[in-house]
Amino acid sequence: MSKWIHAKFSLDGSNRLISADRKTWFININQKYFKNMVSELVIKFTDLVCKVCMKSHHTQSGLISCLWFHRHDSIDYYLDNIMDDKNE
């Protein structure tokens, strides 16, 4: 079971409880795997609607730019939704 740390230790200042495991994933994705994560989200968002900000895009490159624009929120969405799907 993961130990919980208070949000004041988070990089995004979201004031929510986060696990140390989640923070490790967040940092690794942010530093090393963000490009792969964006590719995976683009495949999942087949209707070209960014599920993070609910904006509709006409092209895949527009969706990719949107995901890069709100990078931290994109990673949070990935960890909350896509990673949970993989673990089930």
C-alpha cells in the first residue's frame, strides 16, 4: 500500500492528496515518456475531442498541440483514466 503525502509537496500545487507512486509516474512521464503518452491519448481520442479541456479539433496535429499546451493536465488525465484501464 502506498504512503500518502500532502499536496504541498506536489509540483502542480493542486492541493490534493497524492501517492508517492503516482508522483513517481508523473515525474517519469513528464521527463521521459510524454511524447509516447500523447500518442496513446490521440489513439484513444478517436473523435479528436481533447478530453482534458473538452475542445474539439479538426486534425490530429491540433489535438496533439492541445495536449502539449496543457501538459500537466494531460498527464493527470492519463494517470487517472488510461493507466487505470491498463491496471484492470
